Amino acid sequence: MIQYAVMNSMQGKYFGTKFAVNMWKPEVQVPNEFSLAQTWLANGYQGTGCYNNVCAGFVQRSNKIAVGGTYNTVSQYDGDQYELSVLIWKDGENWWLQIGEELVGYWPGQLFNSLGNGATIVQWGGEIVNKETDGKHTGTDMGSGHFAEEGYKKASYFRNLMTIDETNTLREPQGVYPTTGHDNCYNIKAGDGGTTWGKKIRHAERFGVSVKLTEEEKRNSRAEMLKAIGDVGPVVDAGGIIASSSSPDLESWEDLGSQIENFDCSEFPTRIAGEIKSFSTEGWVAPKLSKRMDKFMLYLLTAGKKALADGGVTSDEVMAEFNKAKCGVLIGSAMGGMKIMVFLILGMIIPIVVGTFPGKSKLSDLHEQEIKLRLKQLNKPAIKSIHSPDGDIIDCVWIYDQPAFDHPLFKSHTIQMRPKSNWIRDKTGGNKTYIIHQLWRTKGECPENTIPIRRTTRDDLIRSGSIKNYGRKSPPPTIYHTDGVQTEEVHEHTCVYVDYGQFHGSKSRISIWKPNVLRTREFSLAQTWVVNGDWDTGLNTLESGWQILHALYGDKNPRLFAYWTGDTYQETGCYNLDCPGFVQVSRHISLGAALNIFSTYNGEQYDFLLTIEKDQETGLWWLKFETYLIGYWPSFIVPKLAVSARKIVWGGEIVYYTRGQGTHTLTQMGSGHFAEKGFRKAAYFNSLEYIDTSNYPITPSPQHLETTVTRPECYNLMVGSSQRWGTYFFYGGPGRNPQCPRT
């Protein structure tokens, strides 16, 4: 029997690891047993391979280190400590091994058919083989032969744990969690030792055979455990072990006796309990992982994944709707059988199950560190912070500390404060008596040489449903995908556009409204798209306008936004400044911040001038709001726009989720009223202009505009022209109505 005390990281793709491991000489009881400390980089397990150079595989380069050789120094209990520095990383096709400063050799990539795109799990820790001689647990030590809580100089350790990402950058491991087979035989403790020790773990064994309890001690132990659970209520595992989310250390109670047959719940808050005598993990948990896992955790993971699948909760979109921080009972499922009464999934299962379907690995209870690291990445040091009336915090960040400079291609970039070529002259906007700005501006302004950035909060990350992909649109097509194919995520559009040309930009005035948006992850927007490429070969877009998106911002206020993608919304691009890309220069406008006013039905109407224009001399695409130059997108992030755009689009869009309901959403577009209602009642774009390759503004005639209206019975548009407004269109609608009842 193999037993482990390891730490695991399963948060994405890994291309290597670096760590320091403490060296000991544990006692191994019988010849066919072993004790080791190592790292694992894995993506499935197969029947090939061997130790050291026993079979063809590892290619050695070093003439100083012999793999399989003996070390001449080991640590002593309460004495001198010795350690090895180990580095494994993927360079091209091969996986290299370095010990200390010595490059030992490599495993050729062709040895592995599952590691070509990186590993999905990294593990660090100890392992022993227990032959159970004479039916007893082995006396073989793990590590120093002492439990982890004895600490430095007494227990063995790993320290400075790091993982390597696809850019060969060392990063702190995220979502780290322990796995132990028998906590009363071998255990593990983790901590953060700052800059000297970094992420550290200690693992060790309690020497000798496990302690056996009398029947009275077993009964007393169970009673104490039940009392400790208190008002939380129990979760029952396959071995009859009772634990709760407030008792994370109640694991591996196999020595407490035989499985329970029944117990009296009358004295405890929980009124339902039961037991499952056996279960299979086949098809749900990797075989080698199932051997390592504690039985309680293994049952909880397997049964939870089955229950979620039975309930249809198998995708990120459905999972994101759950507030994982507040879930109590997620799913309760009854299963019949001889000894099976009821299986109840409580809040404790949320951290273990959510996101653990194939290809996903989000262990919610261990996300705190990942959240902190992501917030540190997103939120730059502030020279000044401004508290907006809507609850936002706007950080005034030194202009060269903005997120764009996290991009490697910006390392030597000099910020351009304004276009070098001649900028087209803006119209004044007629007799406007109002000023469009943002709510935070009522509480202050940012100093010179800083830019205002909306601070991302912990709630923002949790609400978005994906820490890694925060600030990104989902890959399914947005505009142009109007073939009627029904999917879970539905996009509706009312747009006008010019196509198959060479364009250097777009101008328009966009009316501001506050439509009703039904659910957290649905949105409603009005924007312009500057486009080149296509869905099949790679779409490059620059986008800006106003939107309402509760999942991103936490409220339903109309907000100024920008977006870009260089690969059809797949791996590149984001909203606002949520990733490196857009370079901001304005200290007056914060992308993602709420606008100060919006139009009302039959009341005052408010709009703003939005311009996207290419600087012919530098190739930068500038974004302008009213008279404010906000900043620019460099062409190298959208290479298909390096010369010009092929298409300019103006219009409205909403997104909703069908969930198999069959009814259309009530989420509104524009004002929530159809285009034929006209001025003061329907939303509009006016003063439409595209910019030609001479950077001259051209007003397209209505008859030369093409239109896209996905569901005219739900949302529609009407195009016109006038001397005052130039070319314009009204658009929008209420969504579900007698003519638009279903998806």
C-alpha cells in the first residue's frame, strides 16, 4: 500500500517547478519498502517509465551528478539541516532537470503524450510503501520520522515552492491543498515563510504502528466529535465519518472502529444521516489520485461531482451563477439501497466540487491566495484614491505603473500623450447645456502624470465566476453570428455597419440610457466596433461605448467601457485596463466608471461623442470621449488592424442565458422601447461617420448602411438622416413581449 503526505496545486497549466527539499535518512523497515521526498508534474498516469537511467529515457548531460547516487550529508534531529535545490522546467519539447547550479539532463518530450501542453498538477511531498508485514502497519519513516508540527530541525520540509508558467516565469503556486492517506501515521502542515522560506510544507511520520483505541475510547471520541460539530450539521462519508466545514482537521478516522450502523440524531441539529458502505471512483477521479486521497475527501469529491452532473451543473456558465461564498445546501440527492439512506451535500462540499470537472480545477475554499495574487496584479500602487458616490474606489496611479506595462512588448515603450498626425476636428455638439462626466469626478480628480483606474475588489472577482478570465468576454461569437443556432448563451443585436472597405476609424454620438438588465451575467450595451479579420481566421476588434454588466461592476449603472481582442475573444483582450493592452493617458476619465447622467423616457436626453481613430504616423488607435483623449491601442496587439479596419459597426447588444427555459429574457436594449417610438422615447446613435485612409470623416448615407437585427420582434432599429443629426438610427426594445415570447 502506498501512502502519501503531499501538497497539490491544480490551478491551470504548469511548465515546471522549483523548490528546496530537506534531506534526511529515514528508517525503512523491510527491503521491498521505500521512503522518498520528491515532486510530481503530471497530466495523467501510464505504465511506462523507470528510475534514473535504468531504462531508455532520461538523457544525462552532467559529469558531476549521478542520478541514483548517494548523498554524503543528511540532516540530523535538532542538529544541522541540509537541503537540495531542485528545478524542473519545459524548454521547447524537453523537460530539463537542474540540481543546485548543475544542469543534470532532460527527459525528451516524445516520451510523454500528455505533457506536450504542460502539466495539470504539481505535487510536492513524501511517499512510502507499506507492505503491512504480519498484518500491521509498517514502521518505515517518512521524512525525519517525526510529525510536521515539531517544526524546523525536527520535521522534514520543502520550502520556496514555485511553479513555472508558459512564459517560463516563476510564480507562487495557487490553490495549494494537502493530501494525506493516514493523518495519524504521516501528516503535513503548510505555511508562508515570507521571502526566506516562501511557500513551505512540513511532512513526517509518527514512528511505529498506529495507536489502537478501546471500544469505550471509540465511543467517547465519536461523541466529542459530534459535539464539536455543533450547529453546522454533519456530512457523512463512506466510512461513517462525520465532519463539517468548521472542522477541516477531522479526517482519516479509520482507527475509531468499524463503520457506523446507526446513530441517534435527536440531540443534534441534523435530523438526516446515513452511511454508504462502498463506492467507485472510476471515471470521476484519476486512479493514482484516488490511491493518495483520504477516503473522506475522495467520497465527498466523487459523490459531489456525480450529484452536480445529475443536476445538470456541468459548465462554467451554470456554475458561475452560484454565489460560492454564500452557498449552504447546493444539492440534496436521495439514493436507495440496502445500507444507503440519504446523502446530503452541505456547504462543505462547495470548496471541493465546484470547478473539478475534467479540465477544471477550482477549489473554492483555497482561492483566497489566488484572489490576493490576482488583485495585486490588477490593482497598481495608488498615489491618491477617490471614493465615488456609487461605491467605486478610483485609484490615481502613476502613468508608467499602469497595467499596459506588464506586457513584455511595452518594456521600452514611451507613452504618446497625443496623436502625432493631424486629428480630425470635432463638432461642438450643437447647443448642449450639460456636461457628460463620471460620478467619481464629483469627489475629486487625479494629479498630473497619473491616470484614474477603477479598483477591482474581491467581490468583483468572485462575482465574475473566473479569477483567471476576469475582465474578458466569453469566446462564443457576439456580433455577426446570426445563423439562428440556439445555444445556452444568446446574443441579440441591432446594428448598422459599413463593410469591405479600408477605414481608419469611427465617430458617432451615442445616447445614454439605463435599461433593465434581468440577471447578474446578462448585459445591455451601446457601442461601436472597429473590425478586421473574421471568425474563422481570427477576429481583431476595438470596441467602446456604454454598458450595464452587473457581473463585472457589481451594479446596474451605465458605464463607459473599452474592449479589444486579437483572436476572436479567445485568449487575448479584455475590458478597460483589466489586462495589458490599452495605454491610458487621460487623468480625467476612468474606463469602467459610471456616467453621471442618463436619458429618461419622455424627459431629458443625454448623449456623448465617441471617436476611435488611427494615427497614420504611429499606427496607434486612439480613443476619445467628448473632448478627452483617453488613450490608445497599439497595433501590435491587434495585428490585423495594423493597416486599416475592414468594417465599422454601430449599435446595441444584449446577452442572456436560456437555461432550457424556452422564454425570452426581459433584459432591455437601449431605452427598453422600440425604435418607432422616436426621440425622447427610443435610444439613438446620430452623427455617424467613418474615417477614411486620409483621416477624413465621411458621413455614410442611410441607403449605403447594412443592418443586422437578430430578432426584430424583440429589438429593432430605424435608420434616417437629417440636417441636424446627419445619418442616425433609433434602436432597442423590451425583450420578451407578446410578439417575442420565446428564445
